[in-house]
Amino acid sequence: MRHLFLFFLCFFLIQAQAQTFRFAHVTDTHVGGSTGAEDLIRTVDDINGQNDLDFVILSGDVTEFGSEKELLEAKSILSKLNKPYYVTPGNHDSKWSESGNNDFVRIFGAESFSFEKNGFLFIGTASGPNMRMAPGLVPREQIVFLESILKNMKDQKQPIIFINHYPLDESLSNWYEVIDLLKTRNVQVSLLGHGHTNKLFDFEGIPGIMGRSNLRAKNEIGGYSIVTVTPDTMYYAERTPGVKTLPNWCKVPFSLKEYQQEQRKWPRPDFSVNEKYPQVKVKWQFQESSDIGTGISVSGKLAVYANTKGEIVVVSQKSGKLLWRFSTSGKIYSIPAINNGLVVCASTDNTIYCLNLKTGKLQWKFKTGKPIVGSPAIDSETVFIGSSEGIFRAIDLKTGKLKWQFVQVKNFVESKPLIYENAVYFGSWGNVFYALDQQTGKLLWKREKYTNRMLSPAAVWPVAANGKIFIVAPDRHMTALDAKTGTEIWDSEKYSCRESIGISVDGNLVYIKNMTEGNVMAFETAASEQKLAWSCHADLGYEIGPSPIVENGNLIFVPTCNGVVVAISKVTHEVVWRYKLSNALINMVTPVAANEILVTSLDGQVACLQYE
């Protein structure tokens, strides 16, 4: 009897050992940064020397800036792994992507993955934010992917390990949507990066494990995580490449999760603010099938926007009824421009399109060497637009033929250029702000201030009045430059701001969102120094959204990164109303009448709001 007992004990021990597996969790490699490539090479060599590791998961921020060069370098390093690897992008790969995230898909094959190992189902998704500074946002197409994987599971009780760059909390705009989906199945744990440190989380009952960054930071060598999975437990240990593996710093026990039986109600986005302002009503609203990274442009009865499916879309401004769609082969983050019955919009498929506004018929297209994420401006029958190949162009609106091009742009152009007093103004993600002659494209002046490209004045839509150009940037300064010479009139960090700016219709006031206090502030454009005209306690919180502030009549409309439009009285300088359309970034507010605005949000909401 004793021999029989020992036999079964050995059998179960062997079975348990057979089901145990190990993998490497690498995250936040930031290839393109100062030591990113070197640290990743060391990690790859170390992983290759460990035969008991079955695969590698890389949970985002693969690169520093999401450029093609950085992505190719990262791919070259990772391709030397002697075991399978699975990778998802992080905010550094997507926010500053010169290709609108197309290069990541082209180079790595996809932004998501799913596979099985020893009875566990691994699912990884992208996390955004795509192109616009805002909290993370799992893109609409990634939500659809996740839904499809969960729906088609043969065994709905199969244990799931979920991978995303961001924590499943409010740092991700649609965290609740992801969690609600995951909780329909037996999800055991969520693996993540982003915070660059080892940390254990609880995401509404779902354990979360953040792995340390692969970067060396202030140490001589970086590091990654060794993950051991047994039938009933996951163990995390930090590995110093070529040196040692530290003791397990955390463990997560597995069990059958039946989240549907939960009684607790978890916090969700609060839309009750809309009930406080009954003077604001939705005239029409719909949800796009993809994300939207553009605002709406209007001409007469027609409204035009674009989406990340690569479509240019025209709807009725009065009813929201679809009139036509034009498909391109790349995601679109370019806001359409309209002039003389023509729509001009650029796609990340390396093409600028001109369409007939009424019919959607292609009038002409202009091919470029790289994708375009910048928006066009039209003036005097000329289209002005920058691309991701270091070129800024002037194109004839009627014919689509090149008038001139400026080929000395550092890095790529994301914003919409400003046309002011016979010059064109724009910034790039190469630390430079440019002024070009409108007729010839000749460089009038340029302002180079930073060595850190993350501080570039590249996402702001510049505004101008009284001979001055006004910009804000990630350095949190507000700056006034002489329009003719580029001379700095003033550069102030007194009122911390980011990339959102606006100007009054009469040109007397320039508006910003003050990040530290959550206020909206107005400054006199005629002053020779930063002179505050008024401040509104708008209770915006930590507001980082780059969408421009606009004015219509006696109201100033402030878009936010949490899906709220705030209307401020130009007379009393107080909040008149707020409306929460979504929980994601408001792309732009477009006034269409004395009491109507059109709005889009990054998660694909399109609406016409009517107010008294």
C-alpha cells in the first residue's frame, strides 16, 4: 500500500512539473533612447542562454519615439532571440508615431496577439493613446479583437493571462470596458509595464503585475522578469542579465474566477454632470466602428471627419446621416480641410487626397515618401501640409500639382499649420518651430530651443495676432514670438500649460488650459509681456489634451482629455455648462451655428450638441 501511495505521489509530482513553464517578461525597452538598444541586446543574449524559458513577452514602449528607424532596430535585436516572442506597443510607440502606428504593424506583424501554453490562454492588446496626448485608450479595433477571442473560446473556463502596457485603471480611458470584457471569462492576471518598476496591483479583483523597465536607469545593468507558471500559482522574479536572478518578489495564486457572481459595484465614468445642465441637448449622436483621431470640418450642410479605419466620412450637419465614405489604405489622423467644394485630407498610406465634397469622387491624389499625420490648411487656392519625411509642401488645390516644397524639416509634422501675414508657421518633432514664405517656401526663420525632442512645439496649432505668434509646448511654457523675425518676446512658465491653445475671434485674447490649477486663462495679445486678462476656475484637473480652444459668440469651448466639453462665458468668465460625451479625449469642437457645436472623441463618438 505504501509503495502504491509513493507511486501516485511521484506521478502527480511529475505531472505538475510537466505543466510548469517559464517565460521572460520584458517591458519598456525604449530603443532609441540613450541606452535602450544596448540594454535590450544584453537581455536578448541573457535570455538565449536560458534553455528553460519557453517564450518572451514584451509589453510595450518598445521604442522611445515610435519611428521606423527605432522599430527596425528593435526588431533586428529581438529577431536574434532563439525562442518565440510576442509584443504589443505602448504609448511611446503610438503617441509619437510618425506613421500613425502603421510601421509597428508592418514591422512586427500586429499590435495584438493570442496563443496557448499548457492550458493557459495569453491575450495581448495595444493600449494607445494613438497620436494624441491623453490617457491610454485601447483602440476600438483592439476591443473588437478581444471580444472575438473571448467569444470564440472553446472552453469558457480556460484560465487567461492578459497583457497590456497600461494598468487597468483610470490611466486607461476605457479601463472599465476592458475589465468588463475580461470578467466574462476566467482571467487570472494582467501583466503590464509603463511604470518602470516592480509592482503588484488589484484591478477590481483581477491581480495585476507590473514588470520593471529593461533600462539600466541609474544602475550599470538593466533587467527583466522571469515568470514561473505552475498549475496553481504565478511567480515573478527579477533577473539581472549575466549576473543573477533574485528571489521571487511576488506570487499570484490561481483559482476558478466567477466574476459574474460579484455583488460589488465598481466605479465607472460618471455622466451625471449632463443632468446638471439641461440647457445642453444632443441633437444627434452615433458611435463609429473605429477610433477617431480628427475633428470635424464643416461647409454648408455637410460635415467631414476621418477615422482610424482610413475612411474620410461625410455626414449631414443637421441630422448626422451618412452621405458617403471614401476608403484609404492607412489610418487617418489628418483633419480634413474644405475649400471651394473640395475636401483635402491626408492618410498614413503616404497619400494626400482631394475629393469632391458632394459626391466623394476623387479629384486628385498626391503621393509622398512617408505617411502623413499632419493636417492641411488651405489658403488662396493652395494646400499647405507637412509630412513625416521631413518635407513641408504647398500644393495647388485645383490640380494637385506641387507649387513648392521645403525639405529641411527635422523629424515629422503632426499639427495644422498657421497662415498669417504671408507666412506659414508650424512645429515639428525635431525641436524646431518654422516660419516659411507663403509664396516661395523659403525659410524666413526657425526657433530651436530644446535638445529633448519630447519637448518639441509640434502638436500645438499656433495662433497669431498683433504681429505675434503664440505657442505652447510640452515644456509647459507659453511663448510669444515676433511673427516677422522669430525673436522671443516672452517665454513664461508661470502658468503651466501643455499643447492646447486658442484665440478670440477679434484677436485680442489668447487662451490656454492651466495644468496645475485646472483653470482656463486669457492673455492680452497686444501686451509686450505675458499679461493675464482673466482666469476661470474651470475645475479641469490635470489637463493634458492638445485639442484647440475655440470661441463662438459669447462662449469659449474647451475640449478635455476626459471626454468633457466645457463652455465658458466670455462676459462673466465663468463656466456656463459642461457636457460629458465620452471618457476619452475630445478631438475638437466645431461651432456650426449660434447654438450648435459638432464634436468627436478619440474613442469614436460623433455628436451634434445644441444649447440654449
